[in-house]
Amino acid sequence: MERLKEFYEQENAILVDVRQPDEFEKGRIPGARNVPSQKLRDFSLEITDKDTPIFVYCLSGARSARAVRALRGVGFTNVHDLGGINAYVGELEK
């Protein structure tokens, strides 16, 4: 989660939580958008600028790593893996 500061510093950056909706509702990093892994394709079609800064996290880091590979695989150039929310120290939104 050390790269989270970069998200807050970049204009037009998107913070994506790829956990399931029930996990997301239990607590999320402020400003995060829930895009479960199986919905990444739909999400990728919504973003027209492939250079948009996208920061991805999940619970432990496994799903976020797969999501980053998937987004890069469809042409996104500025995607960052924040790892797992279990390493996040800070206030959660509910």
C-alpha cells in the first residue's frame, strides 16, 4: 500500500477494488470503485484513455496482480498494483 500516496497525487487517477461486492461493503479505501475481477472487461471498455492512471487492490494482492496483468493485456499503460487491503493502515469507508 506504499504506492497509495501516488493515487491521491495523480489527477484523474482511478482507485479500483477488485474484491467481491460483499467484501467491498465491509470496508474500502476512501475513493475506491468496486470492479470485481469478472467485471474488468466491462470496466476496461468504459475508459477511453489507455494512459489513465489506475491503481488496483484486493484483499491479499493475488486478485489485484491478475487484474493488473489483464488491464495491461488490453492496452492500459499506467496500471499499478497496490496489493492487499490487509496491509492498509488508515480509515475505511463503509
